[in-house]
Amino acid sequence: MRYQIFFVGLIFIIFIPYQSEANNKCFTAKTCLHNAKEICGEDHNQGTRRFFDTCDMKEYNCLQGTSYVKVSLGHCRNLPPIEEKKSTEKKLQKNKEMPNDDQDAEKSLQIDEENSKQEQDAENSLEIHEENSRQEQDEEKTTEKYEDNSKQEKEAEESLQIHEANSNQEQDTEKSLHIQEESSKQEQDAESTIGEAQDAAKLKAEDVKMDNKTE
């Protein structure tokens, strides 16, 4: 009977679940009495680590799920003192838990810089747009000026054509007047010739009458 009980107990111990082992770690950590004697612990997966005492190592195994076991302090000779290490860990933990004003300020500064950059880009875009608009206005003015000059040239050409037409008309008028004067002069010459012929005829008729009377 005793052998049977021993065999059952051995099987229970061999096949105890991992959870029971973890619970056992935490139980021994809670019931452990601190003696403040520093030790060195070693875990095959985590390496070596300094602890305040054996209870501190058990508490760490309970909280972190590790399997540190006590080894010679010589294994931890290359590690920093435990006080310095604990202080560093507390600072790191505090930095993680507490809001980081410097990070918030840096993020705020980055946001301000980004907003400032966007404003500068918007201003540059606006300046480029204004410059393009100014160039378009200049081009429109140049086009209008060119069209106005072209219009003035056309008007000058039309005016010149009108002047030439008027000059031609004046020349034609002068020619017509000259022809009229020439015709009038010819008419006058013809009238003078006719008058002279009539006068000669009258004189001749008178001479004939005189001759007849004399006879």
C-alpha cells in the first residue's frame, strides 16, 4: 500500500502542469523572507543578473516568468552594481509610464515646422500664381498694344489710300478744268475767226455795193 501511494505521488510530481510550477514560484516568492544578501542568478535564455537576495530572484521569476537560479557571484562580476542597475531600470520605467514633455514639445515643434513649411509652400504657390497672372496680364497688354499698333497702321494705310484717292481726284479735276479751259479757248478762237470772217464778208459786201454805185 505504501508503494502504491509513493508511485501515485511520483507520477503526480512528474506530470504536474507548468501552471502549477508557475504558481509554486509565486507562492515561494510570497512566503520568502528577505535577508538582503546579494546573489547572482542565471537563466539559460536570459543570461546572468544580479539580485538583492534569493527572495528578490524568486519574485522576479514569478513576475517575469523566468527561471533564474542562484549561481556564484563571480558569474556577475562584469555586470554593473545592483543599485545602479535598479536606478537605471526605474528611470527607464518612469520614462515609459510618465508623459514625456520633451517628446510632446518636440512633436509640437515638428508640427509647427510642418505647418510653417506648408504655409511657406502655400505662399510660394501664391507668389508663383501671382507671377503667372502678372505675366499673362503683361502678355495681354502686349497683345492689345500690338493690335492697337496694327489698327493704327491699318488706319494710316486707309488714310493714305484716301489721300491718294483725293489726290487722284484733284488731278482728274485739274485735268478736266484744263480741258475745259482748252475747249473754252478753242471756242473763243473759233468765235474770233467767225467774227473776223463775218467782218471780212461785210467789208467785201460794202465794197461790192460801192463798186455798183460807181458804175
